[in-house]
Amino acid sequence: MEGLDSSLLQGHLVISGGMSEPMVRDPMQQIGRARAQQRLIAQLASRPYGQSSLQEAACLIVRAAVDTCGVSRASLWLIQNGLFLPLARSSRTEEMSSPPLDAHQCPQYWEALNLERVLDVRDAWNDPRTCERLEDFQSRQVMSVLEVGIRNAGALVGVLRLEQMDHQRAWHLDETAFAKELADHFAQLMANQRCLDANHSRHLFQRAIDQTSSACLLIDRSGRIEYANPSFTTITQFTAEEVQGRHLADLPALENLGRILRDAMGSLACNSSWQGEFCSRRKDQTPYWGHLSVSKIFDEQQHLTHYIIIYEDITEARLARQQIERLAYTDSLTGLPNRICFIQQLEARLTHKHDEHLALLLVDVDNFKRINDSFGHNIGDKLLVRLAQRLHSALGLHGFVARFASNEFAILMYETDFESGLALAQQLVCSLDDPICIDDQQINISGSVGLACAPIHGHDPQALLKHAGLALRKAKTNGKNQVQAFSETLNAEAEFRLFLENNLRLALSQNELAVYYQPKVCLRTGRLVGMEALLRWNHPERGMIRPDQFIPVAEETGLIVPIGNWAARQACRMGAHLYHLGMGELHMAINLSPRQFADPDLVDKLRAILQEEQLPPHLLELELTESLLLDATDMTHRKLNEFKAMGITLAMDDFGTGYSSLSYLKKFPIDVIKIDRSFVKDIPDNQDDMEITSAVVAMAHNLRLKVVAEGVETGQQLQFLRRQRCDIGQGYLFDRPIPGPELVAQLQRYQQ
């Protein structure tokens, strides 16, 4: 039981007798025992106990009880919350320990022990005071017990127990007196230990107060300082002697502290403590921040006597927190407020001025990735800084501008209705067209703007941001470099887009997707030369969903990769089927998106599909978008070269609609150019389209490339393309896209 905290424990000493014969008592023996008892008490009183003094004293007491009284066993128990815990034991026989006792299980015994100073029990098995412990006594053959309570301030804190085994024993007065004296001595030891502990705690507390880094002040009810620790001097530069006996209000540098304390008194009227932050000045008038805690001190009669003030210098932490807040709410590159700060500003305006007319503009720099790739990220960063300065200067105090994302800015205009907001958005688009010169390089940019206004487009921040975002997306989808204001139509489009995304994930597994095939015809001979595989989605509720509606969603979500792999396998399987039916070497063209091309396993997957479906590689044609070639990397070049090495034909799709460049035709192993339908549909009515088409065909032939014209729908278009010696035609004039199951039958009418 070493290490027990004496301030938490209560105790009980038990002595049990173990001699087989009752002691023979005579006067001389009694006198000898009395003298031995006196010597023991004197020894206990004079013994210098160590740190575990209660443990040492308890061991001496139980050994002395056994030796002096001749009992079988003696033990001393401490009591904690009604539980008897052994502190020391001594025995003449082989020890059989008594288990810890719960007073709640022995209510008669517990009541007797509290009411009587001594329990001298001759017949422990049948005595009503101890019979509740019969099972324990019988198991250890205890017949008689003598128990003396140990008390501290009237409370029962322990017991000294003497036990006699094998036979009953009548306890004599001198034994009872001796046991009581031992118990009293142990009680005194416990009281002394508590005093020592209390003094030690007081000294320890004083050292802690003196050495703590927090300032501590003890003031009376009137606010007069009675004590100040050394840390108070360290923080305020006032010595304890300078402030002791003075009111806080009398010290100019501590005036704020006094005011804070007066304010705290109001809270302390209902609470025992108060805490908060304050700003004050040191003796040399330099400012500092502190975190303050004020608590009441009461006397024994619960009368308020003092206040204790504890505070620490949090100046550095406060400055660091302000810096963190600046970083948390400021964009580190441009110095503008960031997204979090903008949203807070928007929420504040909508909360405090619910009916205010606000215009929210989201401004996106078009094709910013291309600028970074062309000029480098350093130039791109400088461009954003210049744009931020331009926007901030243009708005002045009439609005709030923030950097919302990488190349996106958000503008909040106060007291601005829809018409004014739309006019401002148009001005911004025009101003973004002005070139910016950075490091002697002139950079031409453009921007797209999405506009939403309060209250007509929403009353809460999330709704306005969502609607402005939808408008910005529409502006970029429609070709960029324009303004798009929010309308409910955009909400419907967003909901339909969400429907597409959710249902597209199930379309492949539920066999809702299908591949259709549109024939391609040699314009010189009219013979069938191949076909393009086109993806279709037949939704069970919505019916046929257009490819231009669901393919962009598949691209953005990444679903185009598994869907594209499935479509490629279906197309190769159909191509092989036609080849083995003897329908000639018909080229099967499939479209590859940039997202599919980014798949590192694309080459291996296509090689495996060709082998498994038994389609000769030279009959497969891959149609590539201009955007894929525009953002080409070394990996793009390697993949294209691998496809060429396999014998696969490469075609550039929709040539002329984007950033078409002749350099693509030189840098990449392209075999075929497909003229976009937008140049064919207005022939022969549009002279420009005719000139462009003629030039593309001539250029391609000079580069030994084949040309495919898409969207051929009239005889006049066919005649024009033949005159220009365009190689292949594709369009409704020849055939609409044909479902897979009908393809073989439909192709029978073509000249083989």
C-alpha cells in the first residue's frame, strides 16, 4: 500500500489473535505488558518517519499489536468512500488476507463501528455487530475480533483490527486501552501528515505563483493591490513595491486594466469568475495585449474579501493571429480579398441591408492555361496582378473585388440594379480586351462574365453565387469573351445537367448506350469506304438524348474513359464483322477525347481490343480534336507515334473550328483532315465558306493528306466538293447514322 495519498484515505486497524491456548494472565505479566506498551507508544511518538510515514507507522503498530497482545493477526485499514483498504498487516501464522470490505454490504457492522469507539467481540460468528462478515471469518477461522475506530475531526477514517483464531477470546481492559492508544496515535499521525501536506501545498502554491509566467494580482474589494508577483513586473515594468497598496485607477499605465476590472464586476455579481482580453500599456507607455481572468475570494463565512487577477501577455500571439487572419482573408499573389472574405462581405451586406440592390459579377480570364503554357507561370502570375489592379482601380469605392479562384475574380457592386450591373459587365469585357504589356511582352486576353443581381436573382449568398456561376458557365460554353446574365433557363439547364451526370453513371451498366454508324463515301466513285462510330443514349424515360448534351458531361466527370473503351470495342467488333463478311476493307473511325487520350493505358487497351476483336489495325481510324493537339505534351507525341507504328490511321476532326494551325500538320503524323460541317452547310450560298473549303482541300492534297467533308446534305454541296476534288463525303445526303443491328442490311445497297 505504499504511495497511498493520506489526504484522500480513511483508515481502520484490526488485530486478530492466533494462539491455540488463551493467555494466562497474572499481575506481573500485565505489568510487563503495560511497560512494553508504554515503550512502544514512546517509540512511535519519537520515531522520525520518512516520506511514507503513515505506511511505516502502520507497519510498526500492527507488529507491536501482534507481539504485545499475542493475537493471531493485526491489520490497519483506511476507509475511502465506505471502502476498507488495507494499509498494513501482521500475522503469527501463515497469512490469509482478508479481502477489501465494502461498508454498504455490511450496514449493521458499519453502523456499530460509527456509533461505538471500540468493538470488543468475543463471538465474532454470532455477535450481531459482526455476523454479516461470517463467511470471511469462517474461511479464515477467526473467532474473536477487537476493532478500534480511527477518527479525524469526528469522522471515521480508519480502523485498527485485532483477530483471534481457533478459539474465542475475551478482550481485557488493558488490551482495549492499548489498542485505543495505538489508534489515537495513528490518528494524530494522519492529522500531522495533513498539516504537513497543507503547509507543503501552501509553499508549493507560493512558489508556483512566484514562478509562473502569468501576472498575478491580489486586490481587495475596493481595488487596492495587496500582492503582485514577479511576472507582473516582467510584463508591466512596475515593481511590486510601486503598486502595492495603490488602486489600479491610480496607475495611468494600468488604467485600461482598471476599467476592464470595473466592467468585470458587473459580470462577477452573478458569476464567480470572468475572463476576457484587454489592451493596456507598460510603464514606458508601450502597448501590450493581455488575456485576463478575474475570480472572487471568499472567507469561511462566504463573505467576499478579495479578487485574484491572473493575466498573461498575449501580444505576440495577438499579432500572429492578426497576421494569420490577414493571410486567411487575403490572396497572397494579388493582395485582393480572397474567396472566404468575399463570401463574408456578401453575407454581411445581405444580412444588414436585406432589400439592397446588389450586382454580383464573376469574371473569368479566357484560356488562361494557354497563357501559362505559352509564356510561363511567372508571366501568368504577373498578368493576374495587373488584372487585379485594373479591376480594383475601375471599381474604386463603389464595389468590392476579390480573387475567387486561379483565374477568376468576383465583384460585388453596391446599390446597383440589373441594368447598371449588365452595363458594368459589358464595360469589363471591353476593358479586358485591352492588351497588357508584361516584361516587354504584349499579351492579348479576353474575359467572360457571369452576372446575378439581388434581389431579383436571390436573397441569400449561396443562391447568388450559384446563379452567377451558372451564368459564367453559359458565357464560356457559348464561346467566351461575353457577358451572360442569369435566367431561370440556366437553372433548368443545370438541373438537366445534374440529371445527365447521375443517370450517365448507370447508362453503361443498364445497356442504355448504343453505337450507330454513319457511312463515308468516296466522292469520286460513290463507293463505300468506311464509317464513323457515333455514340447514342436511349434513356428509358427521356428517350434519345443528343450526344452534344451528354458527351460534355461524360468528359467533365471522367465517365468518357469507360464509355469510350466500351464504344471502341463495339466499333472494332462491328468492323471485324463486316471485314469477315467480305464487305471489303472499310475503315472504322472512332472519336478520342482529350480525357481519353490522357489515359496512360490507352495504347495498350486499343491494342488489346484490336487483337481480341480480330480487326486489322489499318482499318481503324482515330479522330482527334484540335484541343488535344493544341495542348499536346511529349506523352501525346509518343502515343501518336505508337498508333502510327501499329498501322492505325490518324485524323484531325472538325478542322478549322478552333485554333487550327498548319504547324499541327507538320508536327503530328496526321493522315486525314475532316472539314467541319459548319463550313459545308452554307455552300453554295456563302462565298467565304466555299473559299475556305477550297483552300483546305488544296492545302491537304499538297501535304498528301486525305480530306473528309462532314455534313454533306445537298446535291449542290456534293457537286462543289467533287469539283474541288475532296476525297470523301459524310452526311445525310448519303445516309443517316445507322443502328448496329441494321447496319449489314443497310450497307447492301452500296456499290462494293
